[in-house]
Amino acid sequence: MTQLDELEFDNVQIDQHGPIAVLTVNRPRALNALNADTLSEIAQAVNMIIEDAEVGALIITGGGEKAFVAGADISEFGDLEGVYDGRELALAGQDVMHQISSLPIPVIAAINGYALGGGLELALACDVRVASAGARLGLPETGLGLIPGFGGTQRLPRLIGTGRALDLILTARQVRADEALAMGLVNYVADNALTKAREVAEAMLKNAPIAVSLVKEAVRRGMDTTLEGGLEIEADLFGMTVATKDFREGVDAFLNKRPAEFQGE
Ligand code: CAA
């Protein structure tokens, strides 16, 4: 089987250390902007990651010193004509973001610089966001005559509330990492976003993988339904965890005052 870090893409790099895969969007000359090729490479890389049973957590970050991802590639916008092309571009980006947000393993954005437009939308598709102290985040699309098209109008208000999301989108302003932390847009601010993201991934990897995956499913499906519907989903998935070997192991480990060793079964 091909090792993940042997895969060769032009604009995406994957490094794997044990159960943690790091996907780096690597076009620093364009601040890692998402052109069509890069989006397609991210989709292919994520597909390979899903199939690799060794990978228990994914970190997404940006190559170079300045940016996580500075948005969709504006230099390709000249080719867009009319409603149909615009809709196709949005759907293509949304598909990739959906693919990431649906992964059964934890996904952490290590925001090491600018996360703007489609770049912030990529970070919003992750489960947890870690920003470096110098990061700048925003959805500047209205300043280009656009609206966010890779999920920003939907995921941002679900994360930080309608009022804050509308403020950010309508002003098109960039926020610094400390303000992003205060509004719940990022979970952590650290000197080195990647190092902190690894720490967070390691903490998640200590827990039972099936439970971790089902938590993601419960939260994701629950956000799209009523409280009552969400509680039903939770009960169903709770029932599934009780049927796992890892649940027996977790309880036995607790009662015998030893660390649990989960097998993902
Ligand atoms: N698309 C294409 N190229 C980009 C880019 C983008 N989104 N962002 C930066 N670049 C390129 C610049 O054109 C420049 O290339 P050249 O050296 O060839 O001129 C290079 O990256 C370095 O950028 P700057 O010289 O502009 O760097 P800076 O430090 O002066 O500014 C910045 C940094 C504030 C992030 C600025 O680059 C910027 O504003 N970028 C655009 C951000 C943006 O508007 N993103 C939203 C895109 S629309 C979108 O994403 C729609 C959607 O919802 C899907």
C-alpha cells in the first residue's frame, strides 16, 4: 500500500507520524490560495486518508510563513461567467469542505497565518481550530462583490451565532487571533499552531475511536435537526457505543484503576 507521505501532489503535502496525518496546503507563492487544482488535490488526499486505517487524526495547515489559506484563488475568477459558473465553483468548494467535515476522525485546523475567505471556510469545516498568535481571520468576500461560497454563510453562524457572523461577513474585517478566541471562532491560540494542534490531536487519540467518531456524527446530524430529533440520534449512537469492546475496556480500566487500551472495536 502507498504510504500517505509518499503521495505526490503539486500543491498539497501529507506527512504522517504514527496516527497523526498533517495535510499542508502548499502554494506559498499565492498564500496557499485554493485554485481548482489545489481543491482537487485536497479532495484526493482526504480520500486517501479516509482509507488509511492507521490514521486516527488529521491536522490541516498552510505552507510557508504567512498564510494558512488566503481564500479561493482570485486569479481564476476572471474565467467565471454568470450564475451557472459561480454556482458550480461554490458547489465544488462546498463538496470538499463537506468531505472534510464528514470525516470520522478528529480534524484540527492549525491556522498559522491568514485564514481568509475559502481559507477560513476550510478551517470552519474542521472540528477544532488552533490559531498562531499572529493569525488573521476573516471573510472578505463582500469586498470582492461576492458572498462566502465554500460554506461560510452557514458554518460561521452555527459556530459563533448569527450576530457575530453577520458582523464579520458584512464588515469583511479581519480579526486577530485573540479576538477570534474571545468570540469562539478558534479554540486555542498558541505560539506555534502546529505544535498545539498535535497536542490536541494526541489528547483526542487517547479516547475510544468509535466513541470519538460517533460524537462527531451526533453533533453534526443534531445541528441539522430539532432538539428532540437530536436527542434521538444521541440515544441511538449511545446504544452503539455500549455494544463496543472499547466500552467494556473503558469501564474495566476505570474500575481497576489502570489506563484504558482501546482497540477501536
Ligand atoms: N488568490 C490568488 N492569489 C492570492 C490570493 C488569493 N486569494 N491571496 C494572495 N494571493 C497572492 C497575491 O496576489 C500575491 O501574488 P504576487 O506576488 O504574484 O503578486 C501573493 O499571493 C502575496 O500576496 P500579497 O502580496 O497580497 O501579500 P500581502 O502580505 O500584501 O497581503 C493578504 C496578504 C492581506 C492576505 C492579501 O494577499 C489578500 O487580501 N489576499 C486576498 C484575500 C481574499 O480576498 N480572500 C478571499 C478570496 S474570495 C473567496 O475565498 C470566495 C469563497 O468564499 C470561496
